[in-house]
Amino acid sequence: MNGEQGEDGRTGGDAADDHAGSHDESHAESHAESQAGPSPFVTGLAGRCPRCGEGHVFKGFLDIRDRCEVCGLDLTFADAADGPAVAIMFVVGFLVVGMALVVELAYQPPIWLHMVIWIPLIVILSLGLLRPLKGLTIALQYVNRAREGRLDDHGDGDAA
């Protein structure tokens, strides 16, 4: 911090500041490269590869391929876990319970009619939304570089 102006126009910079700046720039560049691809919402909801937007993510109804057949992206990073299922339970539950209450209060149908209407609707909505939301979760994991949580172990003996 000597107050002198360096070649880059900054004052008081040292090697550590320069390294931090280059790290931020390279991170921003690599993040911009990942943002240049197709929209994660479009590719995810369509079940397409999050990198190229062409290949398929699924090999069955919910089974994830090991690699994209078009660009070769390794899809083993993808772990949607229970996220899509939980989201679907909230959305479908809210919609169906709300509609069932409205029907009950307005028409007071017998319980068997409620079951005939609402059980198939629950199954259809749940299965219909599961694949697109799982694809969206995988695409967002790719774009945001989400990985399994790990403890950072530098071997310095400090437990943080």
C-alpha cells in the first residue's frame, strides 16, 4: 500500500490483490460461458441436455442417462433427490384441497364422488409434473454448478 499507481491504473496494489482480481475475472468469464448456453428452464422442462439443449437427459420415465448423446456431457453429477417431489406435493396438494373444498361447500357431493374426481387428478398432476420438474432441477444444478456439500480440509488443523 505505497500509494503509487501501477500499470493497471490501480493504486497501492500488490501481488495478492492482483491474484484476487484475476481469480474474480476468470470466475466471471467461466460463469459467462455457462450462461451462454440454452435457458435452463427451457431445456429442463423439456428434459433436454442443459449444455447443448439437444440431447435427452432421461432414458426412461425418470432414469437419468450417464451422458448426453449429442455433446457427451457427463450427467452423473445430477441428483434431483426429493426436491421435485416435495414441490409437487405442495402445489398439487394446495390445488386439489382448494378445489375439493370449493366443490364440497358448493355442491356437497357424496364421498365416493370426491374420490372419483380427486384421486385420479392427484395422480395425473403428480406424474405429469414430476419429469419436467426433475429436468428443471438437473438443468439448474448444471447452470449453478451445484455439487454435493464437502468439508474443506486444507490439513492446517483448524476445524472451522
